Amino acid sequence: MFESAVTSKGRTTLPKAVREALGIAPGDRPRYVVLDDGQVLILPLRPVSRLFGKLKHRGRPVTLEDMERAGPARDPGA
């Protein structure tokens, strides 16, 4: 279990072990979800720029042209 202090402005620092467990890096924006029972979930939100080069198509990064050729995303429920 980890803890941190809250400043008079309501700010806190996520402990290093928590940042590492969530994969949070500088520039990421954690999202806080308050559940009905008072518990809080912390979810990592990352900038889209961190996704660059993550998807591969035929051994190379996916381009906008690749996505346009693939066509619109289809709703599986439609």
C-alpha cells in the first residue's frame, strides 16, 4: 500500500511505484473514476503521440493512407 500527502491546493504526487505499475510517464494524464462505494480507480491516459509506430502493417508502421484504404470502422452491433 502506498500513500502521499495532499497540498492545500488539492495536489498530490503519485508515488513512483504507482506510476510504474500504471505505466504513467511525464505528459500522461491520469483519469480518476469515483465508484458508488467511495473507492477511486486511477486509469492512465496517454497522449496519442505515444502510439506512433506501435501498430505494424506488413512489417512497417501503419500510415494514414493504410487506414483510409481499410475503410471506415464497422460497428459489430450494426
